[in-house]
Amino acid sequence: VTSSWSLRTLAPPTIPLVQPHPNTSQYPPLSDWDPPSFTRAAQFRVGATLVLFLFAACSNLALLASVWCGRGRRLASHLRPLMLSLASADLMMTFVVMPLDAVWNVTVQWYGGDVLCKLLCFLKLFAMHASAFILVVISLDRQHAILHPLDALCAHRRNRRMLLLAWGLSLLLASPQLFIFQAVRVEAVDFTQCATHGSFSRRWQETLYNMFHFTSLYVIPLLVMSCCYSRILLHIHQQHLRDKAGESYLRRSGTDIIPKARIKTLKMTVVIVLSFVVCWTPYYLLGIWYWFQPEMLHVTPEYVHHALFVFGNLNTCCDPIIYGFYTPSFRADLAACCHRTSCDASPRSLDQLSTRQGPPSGESDPGTNNQGGD
């Protein structure tokens, strides 16, 4: 994530690597290695990344359009910025991380110069931090909505502040990339790579830097999200126990204690968080293994490294799928868009189609404005 290219081979690997200064006795001089090549495993990675890029770009742009100007506008005012930010972070991952990774694997070495090297590595880490932190904000919002349902009127202002903090922290934590990355040229073999060569004089500095970003990207978000949903589940369990004990006599019109729309939104966010954990955990575990045992690169097959990185990027495609599964309005927007593209229907017929393909009877969007703001 942080130092994306290995100086042992100066080739684009799958895990965040930083190597010590070349003058140390731990590694041979850069002139002693052979330039890497575009291997078959790397070709698989590029092909899979291209497929994910096309799907993630289309689906996340559709999600952004639906929430911004489609039927997704019916979301509660404090939920819309959350979904817009999540789609924006996924689009940053799609248009920065995926193309950068694919092109870099094809060219093997770096042709973009020093400034572009620093900028793209900064944007890559910024996008990954933003994606993780926005999931944290969504989890905190769901916790407050379930535990303190009467504070819904303050939710919009609270979420706006948390989103500003999430984007600001992402910008701050990614800024070191602008200083530690540089275009390194090896004259002996006429090879240039964007790497952190010479930025760390000791191995422990590399490990500390990588572990810091591993903690901020994965450990802290996972702990916060786990705490939020644990408290939510405990609260729901206690509510059911009170209900069974005959303590809840003031339920509205015989409905559940927690509105169904709020529960549906909760289920959607839980699945989104789980997809983040499932997709990225193997990749981060591989990174930890490398940081403490660098020789693992010679033990594990190359295709394993590439496959785990591709699997992590799959998370970018999961969010719009999950949102569409729980949100009939998004599916209706997609159906209307497909019909408009294929049939070039008139505005009147499109309005009729939109009416026919709205949410079915008894099926409502999670978090619509007519569901108490949640």
C-alpha cells in the first residue's frame, strides 16, 4: 500500500515493500540484479484488473448518478452524503489505483518522471485511506441511528463533520508519499523505477512506516467498525429481551421497535463492511508476512501475490452491487437507463417506465425520508 514497488527486483509486486539503503550490507548493489520482465502471472493480473476496472467504473458511476440526481435522492438527507462519498472513494480507487497498477505491470519500469511518481503514489494511498475511513463514518452513523434514534435531526451536521475529518485525515496520512517516493535510475542496465530507494536507512524504519499505515488503513477501521456493530447487535438483543418480558407497551401501531427501513439500512452497511474485510484481509496478511520475513517472496508463488491484490480490488465492485441489492430505486434507475440506451424512448414513455419499475409493493428503499430520517 505505502511503498508499492520492491527494490530487490525494482518490479511492481503485490505487497507494500520498501528496501533499505543500497549501501547496507543486507542487500547487494543495484547493479548486481537482472531487470524484471512482464511475466505470465503479471499478465493475468493486468487482464483481471482491466475487467474489474470496467465493471467498477460503470457500476460506481451509476451509483453516483442515482444518488445524486436519480431516485436515490429519496435517501434521508444525512445518508446521501455517506453514499456519495463511498461511491467517490470507490471511483478514486477505480480510476487511480487500477490503471496505475495495470500500466505499471505492463511497462515494468517507470516512464512517468519524478513528479508523476510522487503524485500517483500519493493519490493511491489517499484513495485507499478514504475508502476505509468512509466505511468507519457509515458505521458510526448506523450506531448512532440505532442507539439514539431521537437525534436524527442532528445527523446531517454530524455526518458532514465526520466526512470532512475522514477526507482530511486521508489527505494528511497519504502526504508522506510525496517525499519518500522518487524515480530511481540504474545506469548499468538502463532501468528506471518509481520506488523508495534511499528513503529509509534502516530496516526498522521501513517496518515502522509500513506498520503505521497498516494500522491506519486496516486495524483501526476494523476495530471501530467491529465496536459499532457489536454495540448495535447488543442493543437489538436487549430490545428483544425487553419485548419478550412484556416491557414494550408503547410500540407504534404494532410495528417493530426499530423501523424496518432502518434495519434494512443496517443490514446493507454490515454487508458492505464485511466485503471490505473479506477482500482486503488476505492481502494485508501477506504484507505483514513480508515485512517480518522478506524471504517469503522466494517461498510463495508469484501468482499468489497477484491474485490476492486483484481480490482486494474486488471490494470496489462489491459496494454498488450490495447497494443495488438492498435498494429498489437503484435497480429502477439502471433499468430506465438500459431502456433509454437500447430503445431511445421518448420522455413520456420513460416516465411511464419509471412509474412501472419503481419499488414493488411492500419493498422500500433503506433510509428514505419518509422513514423517520434513517
